[in-house]
Amino acid sequence: MSKLRLAIVGAGPAGIYAADMLLKHERSFDVSIDLFERLPAPYGLVRYGVAPDHPRIKGIITALREVLDTGQIRLFGNVNYGTDITLDDLKNHYNAVIFSTGAIRDHTLDIPGVELEGSYGAADFVSWYDGHPDVPRSWPLDAQSVAVIGNGNVALDVARMLAKHPEDLLPTEVPDNVYEGLKSSPVTDVHVFGRRGPMQVKFTPLELRELGELRDVDMIIHDEDFVLDEASAAAIESNKQIFVINKVFSQWREREVGTASRRLHLHFYASPLEVLGDSHVTGFRYERTEPDGSGGVRGTGEIREVPVQAVYRAVGYFGSELPDIPFDESRGVIPNREGQVVDDNNRIVPGVYATGWIKRGPVGLIGHTKSDAMETIKHLVKDQASWWSPQAPDEASVIELLNSRGISYTNLEGWHRLDEKELELGAARGRERLKVVPRDEMLEISRVGAH
């Protein structure tokens, strides 16, 4: 029986699900899988991209951990593709590679003033409040009024984290430096702006409901945004999610407001025009839009301004280019056909595959990630004739390579040690977990490679 030595670059849900799908696939060959991750800990955006007050994410982490703990996958953390290990190295040790590096950068928003001090990408803020080891430990939280541009789940996460009273985060795994930073924030008003109407939002009903449960925060929405056109009315009738979203908004519109110390304002039909200010953000200018009759919106020519001292752009994530791998600059993905990577001439690149957001762009939830991985694995299994022929396929040779380069890699046992340490730190404070944030501390607890 032949054997497949597979490398997977990226240990978030996409990479782990791809490994799981391959192990469960009916195939005529043995499999040996090595998972490479540039951070010392696995789970990608589930660990570093979801607000700490989302307990349901723990269920996803439990499922991912079960896959890693089967004993059939080796994890190499703190290994950066392109510097610590290259495509030539992978070809020398493996039959194929799947890239599942996700999308961690902010998509650009091309409006004047976007580079002003006080204008931030949501992805950077999310990384900060999730304790990502590669971002600064402090964050400038000095604005009383804040604008959040976007109408997806990330925009709601950012708005909720800014508006929520920090002590209400203490039962979660929020890092100490984040709690202290948020505690010093003078924020009173958070404004969320969406270009389309309230029935065209991209967030889920669950996210919306959570927003309305914030303690001592008034939800401010405007009746002018709820004069529904035919398309919105039809969406409420035909789409269960939109039906629930409309019900939540209707309940909010009946609430009394004016007693809370903080306010969260939702503005719909608001197309971004400009971030105002000379050196620092002083306001946000937008054009009022209206339904165009075919599901989109058009400008009305009415210009409005809201005074704010900070702006967060939550208009989507964007993938990053990888050394020696084709990249679509316009979409922020690795070009591919159902997971088979293709070159500039649309020819399949043998042995190279993609899955997750770096394959399809930053859309879809965990369920999409699973079906996405299945599609990629289907082609990988069929492509056996075009796999690479490695010169050093034995498993020990990869460890020798990393050790020879002095790379402080971590493994699954190391991750378990870090995981246990975080649980221990949390228990000492009456909390479930307290994240270890500095990379050197993470490595000190978990690493097994060259020191």
C-alpha cells in the first residue's frame, strides 16, 4: 500500500477539518499528516478572531481538539511558511501541501481620511482584544464617540466590545491587558454604519440578539430606516433569518431609551464618504442611500456627518500572499479550481492545494469550511499520479530540518501544556481561562524544538 505524506500550512478550522476529512476518506493509501502553524497555538481565527464573550465557540474548539488528539496528526507550531520552511522544503519531505492560511488582514476602504490617526482596521482591534501575540499589548482607547463601518458579524463584535462595560467581560477569557485597556475607555456612544437596509445585513440573528442584551447600553435605531421596500418585505416573508432579525429590531423600536450610560446607534442606508479630521479623526461623513428596486441601493445626494474621535473599518477580511504560491491580488485568495491551485495561465499546479478562506475568500461559517475541505480532499485523493516524489519522506527528517535551523517549534504536547496553564491561570481567578499573550511566554511553556 502506498503512503501519502501531506503537509498542511495553517492550523485553524480549515486546516484541521482538511486533515480530518482525509483521515476519514475511503482511500487506497496510508496517510501521514503534518500541520504547520506560524503561531505557537492552534485554532486560528477561532482562538484569535472571535470575541471572548462568545461561549458557543468553545464547542467548535472542542471539536477541533478531538481531531488533533486522534494521534494521527503532528502539529508544528511557531513555524512560519516562507522563512522557517519553504516550498522546496515541502517538496523534499512531502507528496503534497494544502494551504489553509485564512484571511487575517483588513480589506481596504478607499475613502479620504482613512489613514488619519484614530482610524483603525477592525482585524487589528480584534487581534488585540483576543490576545494575539503579534500585536501591541496596548490599544488607544481615548474616544468618547466611535464609528464602526460595516454590517457583518465582525462589525457587531467590535461595536459590542467597545460598548460593553468591561467588568461584564470578566467571566470570559479576556486577557488582563485588554480588560485594563477597556476599563480606561471614556466611550459613551458607538455608531455602526451599514450601506444597505436593515433587512440586508450580513450578521446573524444570534449576534444581533446579543447586542441588545448589553447591560446599561441603550440601543438607538431610527424609524426612517424601517420604511421597508418590496424586496425587504419579501425577504421577511421568505427568509427565516431575516424574519427573526426584523422581529428583534421591532422589539428594540418599542424600548424606552435615555437611561443608560452608553448608547449603541445603528445607522442603515449610510454609504461611507470620508473620515473627517486634519491629523486625527474628528468625524465621519456619509451619503444617505435608498433601495434601488432590485435588491441594491443608490445614493440620494443627502450628505450627513457624525462627530466621532475614532473609526473602525469592518468591511471584510483579506488574504495574504504566500512565497512561491500564485495569488489573486484582487480577491485576496490563492487562485484555484475546487481547491486545486492554478497558475497565472489557469494550469493546475501539481501537489499544491488550498482550502478555507484563502481558497474562497472570507465568507461562510464553520459548516462551509467543512464542505470546502471535503471538495479539496476529493481532488487531492484523485490526483495521486501527480503528487510530488519527495527525497526525504520519513517523518524524522522534518524534525531534523527544523532543529538544524534552530527553530523553536512547538508540538501537540506543548500546546496541551499551554492549554493547561491557561486553564490554571483562569481557575486561580475564578475564570475558565486566562490567555497567555506574549509569544515568548507561550513558547517558554510549550516549546520542544531548538531553544
